[in-house]
Amino acid sequence: MAVVPADAADLLTAHLPVTWLPSGPVRAASVPIDTSPDVIAAWHQTHFREVPLIPLRGHQAMTTEQAAAWLDEHASVLAWFLEDIAGRAEWHLTAQRDPALPPVELPAEEEADTLAAWVWRRVRAGSDDACPLPIPAPAAAAGQFAHGAVLVAQANEANWLAALEQFREELKTTATTLEYHGPYPAYHFTPFAPE
């Protein structure tokens, strides 16, 4: 399921059986319960650049009636979040460094007391928001110290990516690896994020 502005639903092509549930300023795309999560994620990925879209993968198990009731209950909040995320995309990132290496001497001008703080400060520069995410225990043991999502305005995406790539090269001098991938719909920037 995904929620879009009511006036945008007709702009989207289905590519899968979609039932549109209207509720005031928003519409929800409801799909059959046996639809593969990968198919739903691909549909989200295909359309989020066309219109603001809140992906609701965790709500897939609702019946059409349950989804309609849920949509009616949350329509005004959903409309606000659709307006808030319009024109933005989510990017995911991780940073890793071998824990056996000696600590990194941080640049004084960066005003950061840890490598993680330095990375987050630089990654957030030029973005609209950031959402640190839990680091799985095996990854933390292997040296991963940052994991999260960043929300970037599509109009600023090229500049943000260029700055991120420059920072990535700078981090290589500290034996730190920064990986990023995207763009994605804003999965982590609404209270309806998938689990």
C-alpha cells in the first residue's frame, strides 16, 4: 500500500492490480494481500519521483475495509507528510572502519569529537534531514559505526552527491569506508515507516 495526494493518483500507472481508496486530500493504493513485497517495493520505486508517495509496506495485511478505515483516520496527517516530503528522496548510508586500527585524528575545524559525529555532520550538510538507524551487532563488531537514512531535496541532489563523493575520498585517508545508495521513497521520514 502507498498513499499519494488525491489529485495525483490518476497520474500513476499501475503495473499491478491496484484499488484506489479515496479519503479527502489523499488516496491509498491497495493491492491484493498475496502481492510480493518486492513487487510493491518496485512499484514504490517506480513512482515516488513522479508524485509524493508514502510507502506503507507494513500495512499490506489489511483488508480493503480496514485500509479504508485506517486511511480515513489518518488522512489529514498523511496529507501533511505528503506535502512535507514532496520533491525529496531518501538515501541510505553506512560507514565502517577496522576497529583494530588506532583512533583517527579529526580535523580541528570540523568541531566533532568522534569519527561518527564527523561523518554525520558532513553527510547531513546539504540534506534536509537525517535518521540514524540501529547498527546490527555483527556489523558493529566488524567496525560499522554509522548507519542511517538521509532526506535530500531532488533539486539539491546533484550537489549533495558531489559533496558526499568528495567526503568519501577524504575519508579514505583515514581507512574509513562510506557507502551510500538510493534514491528511495521517504521510508524513514514519516511516522508510518515500514518495520
